Amino acid sequence: MVSHKQPRLSRAQYASSLIALTSPPPSSCRTFFCAPKCDPLPRRDIFDVKKDWSDHALWWEKKKTWLLKTHWTLDKYGIQADARLLFTPQHKLLRLQLPNMKHMKVKVNFSDRVFKAVSDICKTFNIRHPEELSLLRKPRDPKKKKKKLEEAEEDDLELEGPLLTPGSGSIYSSPGLYSKTMTPTYDSRDGSPLSPTSAWFGDSPLSEGNPSILAVSQPISSPDILVKLYKPQSLLDKAKINQGWLDSSRSLMEQDVKENEVLLLRFKYHSFFDLNPKYHINKLSIMSSDNHMNNSEKEVDEVDAALSDLEITLEGGKTSNTLGDITSIPELADYVKVFKPKKLTLKGYKQYWCTFKDITISCYKSKEEAHGTPAHQMNLRGCEVTPDVNISGQKFNIKLLIPVADGMNEIWLRCDTEKQYAHWMAACRLASKGKTMADSSYNLEVQNILSFLKMQHMNPDPQFIEPITTDINPECLVSPRYLKKYKNKQISARILEAHQNVAQMSLIEAKMRFIQAWQSLPEFGITHFLAKFQGGKREELIGITYNRLIRMDAGTGDAIKTWRFSNMKQWNVNWEIKQVTVEFADEPSLAFICAEVDCKVVHEFIGGYIFLSTRAKDQNESLDEEMFYKLTSGWV
């Protein structure tokens, strides 16, 4: 008995074993049916041998599967004689809408997983940490009829460059998200490192010899364009938008994305690993201000002083105690007004002498009773901290939602001054994460809060406002509700006053300050989904952030219950009934059924944030893509 080993075919021979349909196919792709007997030799009348077919592959429409393993037989794929296969390019044009509403045409590999495709897109734009971004389908206004939206072609920039095919041999191909062995190239004019954007596009409209063109602020969209945009009016509308996130573990073709379709490139996970402008904005000069250098020298001086004090202490001498006891934890003690809302009550704030130690606030009736039993005591671990500030009204409130067995206790703190508010607010934010004021980020948090409050101050004398030449169009800068409430002149005057707080800053500093202000907002980073909780009678909202899950009221958006990821043991998904179950270490398990959204999207958000929390500080570390897929892909 003679055994015959089936020879391994190349991609061209593999494709040539198919018989073409009699009808002429389009030039971009060809359709084939499998036949029991196939010609083993290449057919010159079917394939143009002068054309490069290396980017083409077979697509099985019925199963929505790419046949990329060319060493597999058709039988191993389960393909029968009546199967319809498409011989089509893997790289196709995709129209990306950036946050500034500009569109760009990019060639994307439609056979790669979305996670890998986004990584290649970000490499094209020279955006670091692509794991924080993803692709979102364009939301449709349910009130409008379905129409084909005509996009302005003059706003599109077609990016011409080499295909980002893994393993292509190019020095810019992506062996990993951060490659330690990537060969650097340098600009021949000034010797500076040459970014991939400049090398790919050269003198194209994208770079124009300057690869930082995408970092330059673009003109504001006109009111005509803004009017056409879909604006969610409620949290329920925002939850419906989040249904459009693409599955990161599947390819674009598998998710019915068509060539030239418009997708939104957005931040999916609001867990920013590093916001250093030196790394994130290409070809910008390194910040060399005296303040930066002075801060660096001050840090060195503090380290030297601490080492000197330690040496003197070990020798039995008395230290200067300049830095104090490094083992002690800072505390706060001051008069603070406290209010605990109750139903059918109109009682206002009551003043207490409050001490903030570790992560606990103790309230005493007077300063003299501080050594006795407190009237109230609050452990802030896992609580929700929300600011309620009005500079003009001198209102500095802190809203605390403290988790208890049956839900959340609501406590309000009112401070008298900005300085007091900044210290107590920073301490509350750290305590909610289980950190004390001894943490190194406490002083930075205080300074960020003070600078944010300073930005909201109005200029007392309008005559000192420096005029700007740019015409201000309030319709492009503020929400419609303010346009209805105030006149355009009033809004423009307020914008000019606010501009004076940032007028002396550099562009990068102003952007960083804007991001810090955005991060300090109460609703920052919360992604909403509509869900029905176990035991609940109506649909509610589940909010997912970088460190917790929030059960929210669908009407008001108020937090009902919070669960921290740090207290989570595991989570499971029942794909049949679309139910997500989360188990915690010392709390009852959480179970909810996803409504109007695939539970895979919610599962990917939870797993994605867990994955991002494992990133290390090493800038050269390559991400473990397989671990990302294990945490987010699941089994369907």
C-alpha cells in the first residue's frame, strides 16, 4: 500500500484550484465556487499573472470567515462544493472620523483583528498606547429617517503609503505594539528621529514635511456641520451609542464593515497610561522651562536631605526634621459643615469639628471633644466622590456616596475656602481608592484642584481683557441649552474672560490643563449601558469606569451602588441569556442582563480595564496581546 502525502500549495496555487463563475466579476474581487475536480495548474485566463496578488485572500461569506491558513485543505475548513468564496484584497480603504469631525481615508487590513487594526492605524498617526482606542460605528439619530449621508470629499485626506501587513519586512511593520528592536531612522536635515508618519507619507498632505501635523489644532467645525450631528439628550441615548463599539477580537469583515464605510476613532478606555507631551506629541520641542528644572533640583535636594537625616539618626544625633517624620501619615482637622439628606427633611448643614485620618472622617460636636467618641464616623474606601462647586457663589461642596450593605449613604461636606476644599477633596479622592494622604500623588492632586478652580475665576475688570482677533462663534463652543439661556454677546464676553486664564500658557500646557479639567468632571470616564439587574423590576444603567462598576438610576444618573474592581474575584458571562455575573470578595455577587446591547461589549469593557491595570511603567514593554484576548474575547 502506497501512501500519498498531499503537497503544500502556495496561495496562488491554492486560489488557482478554484473555478471562476461565467459572469464577469468586479475588478476588486472575484467570486468562485468549489468543484470536486480542480485544475492543479495556474490559469492565465483567470488570473493576471502580472498583477501582485500577495494581498488577496479567500473570504467565506456564509460563515464570515477568512481562509488565511493556506496549508489547510478545503475539507478541513468544511467547505463543500456549493460554497461561495470571495477572492478579495485584505487591505481596503476605511474612512475614519477623528474627534475634530475631520475624515481621513486609511488603508486597513480587514482580515486582522480590530485590536491589531487599531494598533496599525495608531502607528500610522504616530499615536502611542493604541490599546486605549478602538473603532465605533457612527451613531444614527432614531428620530430621522435612514438616509445615505453625503460626506464632504474635500475634507478627506487619502493616506498613501505602504500596507501595514505584519511580517512584510518593513522597518515600520509591527512585530509588537512596542518593539525593542525597531531600527530607528533619522532626519537628514537636523538629525532628529524620523517618525513613521514622515517616512510613510513624505511630502503628502498629511505630513508636508512635518509629521506633527495631526497634533496641530484644527479649525472648529462650522455650525452647519454641528447641526447635522446626532446629540444624545439623555444617559439612555448615550447608552445606545455604546452599542456601536466593534469587537476587538474579530476582524472588520466579520463584523460586516464595508469598504469606504465611516467609523469613528475614539478613546474606548479612559485609563490613560502616560500623558507626557514629550512622548505623545511628535516633533515638538522638549519643555525646558526653568520651573521644570527647578522642580527636578528640588526633588534631588529633598532626597539628599532625607539621606542626611537618616545618617544622623543612625549615629544617635538630632536631625533637622526638615521633612518631618516620614513614617507618619498626614491628617486634616478643621471645622466642616456636614449634611446627611433624609426624606421629607429640610434641615440644613450642621457644623462639626472633623478629623481626616487614614481613609476615615470622624465628626465631633466641638474641637474640645475630639479625644472622645465621634458623633459620626465615615470610612471612605470605595465611595463615590462628586464635586459641587460654584466660584461666583462661593460654594465648595463635596458629595460622598458611601457604600453600605443595602446601597449607598449620601453625605455632603461644605468647605469655607478654596484651599480647604482642595485639601479635603484630594483626601477624599485618594481615600475612595484606599490611599491615604501619605501617598505621593496627594500634593499633586491638591495643586491640580487649585489650578482648576483658578481657571474658573472671572476677571473683575473687563477693561483689562486683551482683545483677540479671532471671531468667536458661541454656537461652535457651547451646548445648545446655554445658547437658549444667554445671548451670544454674554457668552462671548464670558469666553473672553475665561481665555485670560490660559492666554499666557503654551499650546501644549493649555491642552494638558484642559485634559486635567476634563478628568476632574464627575462623569469623566463613565461608559453607560442599559441593563436589568437581578431582582429588579425595571431597566437601569450600569456604568463602567477604569476602577469600578456603578449601578445608576436611568432617569437622574445618580449612583445607587458601587463595586470596585480591586474587590472583584471573577466575572462570568452566560452567552445564551446575555447575563453577566460578577463575584466579589466580601460582598454579594452582582448579576445583570444586558438590554439592547450584546453582553460581549460589556464583557470586553470589564476585561479591557482589568488588562490596562496590569501595564508597567517600562516604556519599551510590549503588550501581551494574547492576554488581552483571553480577558476580552470570551466564548460565543
